[in-house]
Amino acid sequence: MRYVVGVDLGGTKTAAGVVGEDGSVLITEQIPTLNRDGGAAILDATAALVRSLVQQAAARGVVVDAVGIGSAGVINAVEGTVISATDAILGWTGTQLTAGLRQRLGLPATAVNDVHAHALGEAWLGAAAGTSTSLMMAFGTGVGGSFVVNGQPLLGHRFVGGHVGHFASPYAYHQARPLPCSCGHAGHVEAIASGPAIHSAYVREGGSAGLTDTRAVFEAARLGDELALAVISRAAAAAGQAVGGLVNILDPAVAVISGGLADSGELWWDAMERSLRAELLAPLSNVSVVRASLGASAAIVGAASLALHQY
Amino acid sequence: MRYVVGVDLGGTKTAAGVVGEDGSVLITEQIPTLNRDGGAAILDATAALVRSLVQQAAARGVVVDAVGIGSAGVINAVEGTVISATDAILGWTGTQLTAGLRQRLGLPATAVNDVHAHALGEAWLGAAAGTSTSLMMAFGTGVGGSFVVNGQPLLGHRFVGGHVGHFASPYAYHQARPLPCSCGHAGHVEAIASGPAIHSAYVREGGSAGLTDTRAVFEAARLGDELALAVISRAAAAAGQAVGGLVNILDPAVAVISGGLADSGELWWDAMERSLRAELLAPLSNVSVVRASLGASAAIVGAASLALHQY
């Protein structure tokens, strides 16, 4: 059986695992991402992480023959380069990701954006396993997603595909004005349906100043805070409406919902799903809407699947 | 060179043409769709139309070896059947489209929804020729579209993909209430951005009762009617916002805008494109937005391309 290393490189940590072509995950390891030190330092640390896994695998008689990496940022998956990244990882833009890893490791490497890797993992082994098409949408610090068709995420012509948080939402308005969005525009889904947007809405609408983050707003909601309940329900309704609209357009076999909000419990989930189903065209009314099931390992196995298929 | 017949079967008329694999269209012909007479009668009439074209081609020494049909309704493109259709074509639901044509004509037949055929035609020979991915959106009696990847429209798991008019639009509200949509829900793009929606908005907002259709509203706008100008601009902005949001998600090489409104002139187009570009993520800011170029022949050649590739 073939084995590869899958890497999930995010803004704060980099996790990796040895993954077999049957989907088994033998060993995993994690390091902080050197997000202030630039591309070369991150590649050095990532290569050291992969090398450690390769050696542990070898000690068990397992040979690793390729590396797949899912990385934050807009990734040119053909050339294996970082087209752009936010300041969350300084100096990441322009990094020769796959060439740098190949050079350091002597192994073939392949790369894709981490959200696409996440969706690929769920499509291979998780909530969408066995389906030919799946739409994954993640609601957390931001809103992102991926549409996977026959084991391949739709990357887009400029590798920008999957920005499912950046389309208009009727909910992303306050006093008839569109809420500012992280992309520089306004009125987008992410501006109302992300985790931070829930805290922002609570503060904007006069909630208790003592609640300093989204987690605290959820806690307040559990204790019966009416405003907290209202802003969470609205964010969830915005999320569900967005997913439902895209289901009408893409008609995936299954919609996979992921991210911290998807794991936050029934309050968010029920409002999200109710709103989602209210959007659906009649022939789509029975579409499966499922929670992502692989947790943190999704992007690792998704990146691994890419390496398994590429080499 | 191979030749096939491409058919565009719509609610009021059925057009067909003999199309060569180089994209040349030798002969075209058109009949009214027998939209009150049921599936068998429509198949009979369509087969007669195709037979006429096959004979005319034969007289020129050209052999037609297959038929591709783009049809109104939700079409199961694998089995060649009509999953569902509106009352615009009574008795069309359930029709064995390709089997019925094969039986009548003795030629292999393939079928797809007409909007997908339209987009395929533009992707092959029209505004998106030479690109690997294109998003076509048509704004006319309704709002529909198709995302074509490497010559294949994304049909969706239940062949419902492409319903780009049925997602939420912040513009599709009147006095804070979502406008009813043809799908039975409310607040969708089609409820504000279709042709009929422009006339409805004009009437709803107190426009002159003498204007009985969308064409008349456009005429009034040309003569300086402020309300007509406003409702057209708003519909165009809703259309552009919808296209822009989907460009962010799908990142097509090119966005093709089609339908009667796309052909209505600068008033609509300029407001549409301005709104579209205001949505785009920075790396997409230079995306090409072009008007469909094939007119009525788009679905004929698109359906033909399907037959050319399938057989």
C-alpha cells in the first residue's frame, strides 16, 4: 500500500500526518506555523515536520513516497506557488511551495488551498464519502468553501474559486447599510455569518460590553440573553440562506457544513438548516445537509488524497 | 467532416440546424412547439423537423449521424428524459426524449437542458470560445445560467444545477419584505432581475398604468421617466451583484451575459457591470464580462456539440 504525508498549513499551526491510500492515518504531528518569519523559514520548519513523520513511518516499515500540502492563501495548484496570502502569514505570498519542499525533502510535492484540502478530505473519507459531488461550506473565523466534483475541487481559473463568503446577503445590512466585509467590499455573507461577525453584531446592537468574543455571546445566549440569541439566529439564518442558494445553483449530492459554528450546537445549526431549506427548489428539497465529520484531520487527509492521485 | 442536428426546444418555438464539427451551421429551420399537445405530439413534430433537415443536408451530400437536443425543463442528461417542466409545455414532464427521437429517426440522440445548451454553444463558438471555464447567466423572461468546465456544463446531481436565479438578493425586497419568486419562495434574484420583474416593480411603485410590459418601461426610460430609469437600474444592479458574487465563488475565465436584458442597451448593461465589478475580490478585478454573441443559434450549436462529443 502507498503512503504519503498530508500537511495542513494554517495561520497559527501546521499539522501533518502519514496517510495510506486506504485512508488510514498512521501518525500525526503538529508545530506552530512560523507566521512572522517568512516563506523560507516556514518551508524549513514544514520540511522538518515531514521528515520527522517520514522517519517515524520508516521505523514501522512504511515508505512515504510523496507530500501533499493544503495551505492558507490563494494557491496556484498547478505550479505549487503561493499567489497571495494575508498578513496572518507574513512573507508567504510568492513562496515556491512545492519546489521548496521537493528541494528540501527529495520527495514529489503537490499543493492546494487548505479549504479545498478540507473539502477533499470530507469528500474522500468524511461526511461526503461515497458521493460524486459535494459542496462544503465552513463558517468560522471566516466563511470559505469548496465544490468537489469527482474527487477534484473546482479551483477556478485564477485559483480563487471557493470564496463562498463573498457574495451578497440580505442579512448583511444594518440600518439599511451594508456591513463592511474583510474583502474590502460590503454586504457579503462573511460580514454577517462568520464567528467574529456574531460578536460584532452583538456589540453594534448594544449588547453588554463585558462580552469580549463570540464564545461569550454563545454563552450569554445559553443563559437566555435575548440579543445574543437574536444575533446568533440571524447569523445562522444568513449562513443557511447562503448555502441553500448555492445548492440551488450547484445541485451537489450533499452539502457539508463545517467550521466552529457548525460545531457550536443546536441553536446555530437548527436556525441554519431551517433557513437553508426555505431556499431550496422543490426537486432539491430532500438534499442531505450534514456536519463535517473529520474535524482537524480533514485537510491532512484531503491534501494526502491529492498527493496519492497526483503521483 | 461529421455533421449532426442540434435542436433548441423552447416553450413557444423549436429551432434546429445542421452543424458541422468545425462549428459551421449549414441549414436552420424552426417550428412552433406544440406546447398544448403533450410529449408524443412534440416528439413527432420535432422528429419531422429533424428529418427535414437531414434530407436537405443529404441533398447537399452531407450525412447527419446524430441529434443533440437542448430542451426547456429539468432534463436527465444521462437517461435523456424530462424530469420536470412547467405548464409552458403541457405533458412534457416524463417524456422519454432521446429514446423517442431515436425511435422516430433511427439516429442516436442526446439531450440536455436548453440553458446548458445555450452556455455550451457560447463556450464552443461564441463569447467564451477558447476558454476552459465560463459562467453564463441569462436575464430575460427568467434568470438562468450554466457553469461550463472544459466543454461540459455542471449539470448537478439531480440535473437541477444552473438555477442561478434562485438565490437571495438584497435588492429583491420591497418595504422590507421579500418579493415573491416564480419558484414559490421569495427574495431571489429572479424576483427582481428578470424582465417581467422590471415591469412588476414599475407597477408596484406607482408607475403609469398605461405601460403594460417591460418593453414599455424601457421605452419610458428612454424618454426620461424617472421611475422607469430607477427600476431598470435597480434590476440591472441586482443582476450584476448576482453575477459578481458567483464569479467570486466559481472564478470562471469569463462571465457571459445573455438574454433579452443583456441586449437591451447601455442603460441596463452599464448599471449591471458597475454593480458586478463592485462585488469582485481583488484578484478577480480584471475578469472579462462579455455579452453573449451567438444569439438564437447558441443553444442549437451547443446541443450539437453535445452530440458531436457523445457519439
